[in-house]
Amino acid sequence: MKSRHILRDNILFGLGFALMIAALYMVFVYVPTEKETGIVQRIFYFHVPVAWVCFLAFFITFIFSILYLWKRATKWDAIAHASAEVGIIFATLVLITGPIWAKPVWGIWWTWDARLTTSLVLWLIYVAYLLVRSFATEPERGARFGAVVGIVGFIDVPVVFLTVNLWRTQHPTTMIFEGGLATPMLMTLLVCIIAFTVLYVLLTVQSANLKSMETEIKRLKSAQAEQEDIDLWRT
Amino acid sequence: MLTELRTKEVVISVLVFALLVVVIFNFAFSTRADETELVAPGILWTALTFGGVLGFNRIFAVEKENSRLEGLMLCPVDRAVVYWGKLVGSFTFILAVAVVITPVFLVLFNLPLFLPKLALIIVLAIIGFTAVGTLFSAVAINTRARDIMLPILFLPVAVPVIVAAVKATALVLAGRPWGDMSIWLQIMIAFDIIYLVVATLVFEFVVEE
């Protein structure tokens, strides 16, 4: 059982490493520089995959939150929690890489555009998710509260997006889907998306395992303390 | 009877707080007559949102202080009924604050007083606020640092309602017809329905022991 886990993790790690190297090569060497916006456009190959992983991570949190409330297995909660943590890191990366691109291209760091605002609100919701877990009086309660926030928060995402989209929008959207992207660029983007998705799976699996082990250790420790109490009482 | 007296005190303190928000914003923006229409909707909804958060903090406070939450949960009714009871209570509470604060606000900013459309917007927005606020209030009350936990949970989720309410209010104050604001009303109605249903479903997981 354990050795199978290690094998799986090693395969994931090796695959992720190879894909990351390939992605770096494609972004910095293979793909041609975009004509209009110049070299800064290359950040797009990080920005888009990271944004995709961020939504994927929060979706996984949503699914496993429902599973946890339904089945009450700690492992589902560990996955939901781990995925939210990784998602927050990627959401932060989205919010950092976005302005780096926006400054030279739009001339401004930030604008209250639909996607930007939604990402920021998303980030805030999942920071609240992590906070409510750490502020809960007991871990089991934290898991339940986290699951509730994970569900309610994720449902909010499309509503926020729709609302802010009606409010104002400026983000480039149609490029990818209308075939406006040259083949080498599309290839690079795809490799980057796969590489980052593998990285996400790797991080989430590791983090979820760690959390399960932590819970197990806590359980063993309290069982041991209880046993010592009984022994003490007997003598 | 005592509980009711306390509620009245809380309504009044939230009212005073909301009024203070309006006054502070007036200084912060030093509003002139020609700018009023631009900033006024934002000021009204900031006051109502923050006043609402203050009110939601109190929803389960009485039960928590006297350890009566367990007693409430022992009632032989569905947990959803408890949620709806609290929901109706806090809706009435926030609405009472809005009913007083809005005319005062309109007078202070020299805006027209009789605005039935604004009343509808306020009712729709407050339903959305309370649907989410009541749920998160039950979450926050069982955490450490609960006074800060509630706004952190509530405000990001309430963003769509705030945006829609501000936009619709701006259109009302500009004297525009129903058609122009229907999209914002639809968003608020959708938000209200979604969160009333979702919160009713998940509330039992929050309060179970």
C-alpha cells in the first residue's frame, strides 16, 4: 500500500519535472515573440495555466466539500483542504502575473475588470476558507465550516463574474477560442497547462497525505495519553 | 420581554452606526451638489452593508452568551426551520434599519424622497444579505475572533448584491425607468433564490454538534 503511494508520487514528480522543463524550453526558446505586445506576452503562458489550475483547485475543493459533508470521511476533507491551499497559492500567482503583464500592455497595474475582480474576490473567499478553519474551536468543526464555505464560496464565483462582467470589462478573451492563436503558441500553452495541472495534482496529493498523517498522529497521541492516564490510575 | 428590549437597543446602535458611516463619507468625499449622484448610491450601500454586518454579528449572540444554542437545537423541529426563523428575524431587523436610514440619507443629500423603486431594490438586496449573513453568522459564532470572522466571510460572497444594488440605486436616483435596471433586479432575485436554497441545505451542517 505504502510503496504503491511512493511509486505514484515518484511518477508524478518525474512527469511534472519533465513537463516543466519542456514548458520552460517552449516558452523561452521555442515559441516566437508576439508582434504587437513584445516579449512581455510570454508571461501569458504562465498566467493562463496558473489561472486554470486555480479554478480547478477550487472546483475540487467544492466537490470534496460536498463529499465530506455527505460521507464524513476525513480523507475527503484533507483533499478539499489541501486543494484550497494550493488554489490560494495559484490565485496569488494569477494576481501577481496579471499586473506584470498589464502594466506594459494596458499602461496600468490594475483595473476593476470582470476577470480581475472575480479573481480577487475568489482569493478573498478562499482566504476566508483557510481562516475559518484555523479559527474554529475544534478541527472537526473547522472541517465542517470549511466545507460550508467551500460550497457557498464556489457557487458565488459565476454570480460574481456575471455581475462584474455587466459592470465593466476589458480583459482580452476571444484570442484563445477564436483561433487567433498561432499553432506554436497554442502548443506552448497546452504544454504549460498540462505541466501546471500535474504540478497541482502533485502538490495537492502531497499536502492531503500530510494532513491525513497529521490527523492520524493526533489521534494516536491522544489515544496514548488516554492509555497513560488509565495506567497511572491503576498503579 | 427583556430580549426584545435588547433587540431594540441593538437596532438603535446599528442605526446610529449606519448614520455615522453616511456622515463620515460625506466628509471623506466632501460631496458637492453636482457629484452627489455619483457617490450617493455607494454611500447608502456602504452604510447598509456595514450596518448589516454589525447586526448579523448579533443574530446568535444571545444564544451563545447564555449557552442556549444547544437548547435551540434540541427543539423538535427541522434545522431548516431554525434557519428560517433567524432569517426572518434578521431580515426584519436590517429592514427596520434601512427604513429609517434611507429617508435620512435622502434628506441629507437633498435627493427626492418618494422612491418606490428604491424600496424594491432595498428589499431584494436585504433578502440576499440576510440569506448569506444568517448562515455565516452561525459559522462565525462558533469560531474564535468571531466579530472579525463574519465580515471576512460575508463581504466577498455579498459582492454581487452590493454591485447590483449600487448600480440599480444609481439608475433610480437618475430617474431612469424600470427597463434600464431590470438586469440588476434579475441578478439580485437570482442571488436571493440561490442563497436561500443553498443556505437552507447546508445550515444543518453548521449547527450540528
